[in-house]
Amino acid sequence: MKQLVYFGIEQAKACLFPVTIFLTLAITRMIDIPFIARYDFILLICLVTQVLMVIFKVETWDEVKVICVFHIIGLSLEIYKVHMGSWSYPESAYSKVFGVPLYSGFMYASVASYMCQAWRRLNLKLEHFPPNWLVFLLSIGIYFNFYTHHYIVDVRWILKLATFIIFFKTFVYFTVNEREYKMPLSLSFLLIGFFIWIAENIATFFGAWRYPNQQAHWELVHIGKISSWFLLVIISFLIVALLKHFKESRSPHPINKMGTNKIS
């Protein structure tokens, strides 16, 4: 139980950015902010939070670069999905682009922020990480399937199966209070996807966006969305992992425990 408490504390610290977004969504849902549209105010809070996290060294510049990449990836996906009618942002704002408020990109970026924070705080290491080219192709396939499944066959189940095969031997090591633990990397994807699904229910309850079945009144987000988040988590995790791998390859003293391909 003591180790679980330590683990929970470190996880909470890693969730600083997502928690800020959720608090802002909740507060602006209950209180009308004068002189500024709700979506614009949320964007302002996200920008200020990001700047403060850099100033107070909660995040490094390398981590901010990863977050910016995922912000662009997420915003592009949002614009496309809103255009296809998958969900909507009904409130008006000056910061909306093609019907999508710019703060939505920060919701995706907050996932990357959590990844970076957790990686550093829990001293994550990956053992038997697959070849970079294979990881890159998997990420590209997952991302473009979010676009192409509207027109051609949805291959997400094939991509999930490929993920379990590719990462079958890959384990993630993490340290809690100087004790090291490990779990299959695919299991960590699934667990993170599940908790993001819970967060998605909270976000839609506070009006971050609406699915078609939530237009009249709020309903629980379909449990099948966990699979979508499972795949999206893979993309964000692999972006961070590839950055870590690239930095280690440039290091004069790379960490390589017990002769295995272990990325720290």
C-alpha cells in the first residue's frame, strides 16, 4: 500500500497539465466568464499553464517539442473528425478553426505531457524495443486509419493485433520509491487508454465537446472508445520513445541493462 501511495503521488504530479484542463472545463461550465468566450478562455489558460511549466522547469524544452508535435497531430485529427460529424464543439469562439477550438489540441498535448512527465518521474526504461522503422510504420498506419476508415475498411483490429505482436517481448520498467517494477508495454497502453476514456467522460460531461448521442443530454461515452484511445496512446508513447531512443543514441554513455535493448 505504501508503494501504491508513492506511485499515485508521482502519477498525480505527471497529470498536472490534464488536471489543469479538467479544472478549467469544470469551472467555466459552472461560472460564466465575462468579456471572453469560454473556448477562448480555456485556450488562454492552456497557454499560460504551458509557459509556467517551462518557467518553473516542470517540463523541459525537449518535452515541450514533443508536446507541440502532438498538439499539431491532435488538432489536425480534430478538424477532420468534426468535419466528418464524429463530434462537435457547439459554442462560439474567436479561436475556432474550421469549427474546432484551438484548445482541443492541448487536450491531446496533455496526454503527451503526461507521458513525458511519467517517463522522467518514474525513470521508465524499455526492454526489447522493436526496430525504429517498424515502430514508425505502425504509428503511421494507426494515425492514418483514423482518417481512412470513413471511406475504406476499418483496420483498427488488425493494427491492435499487430501492436501485440510487435511489442510481445517489450517490457516497460518503472521505479517507485527506489524499487523497480515491470509490466508488458501493451498492457500499459491498455491501462492508459482506459483512464483516458474515464477522463473523456468527465470532459464531455463538462462540455469539452459533444458526440452525436450527447446533443440532447449527456450520456456515457461508448466503451468502444477505449480501443481508439489505446491506439492513440501508442502514437504519443512512440513519439516520446523515439525521442528518448534518439537522444540515447547520441549519448557517449548509453544505458543498456544486462545487454538488452533498454531505452531510458
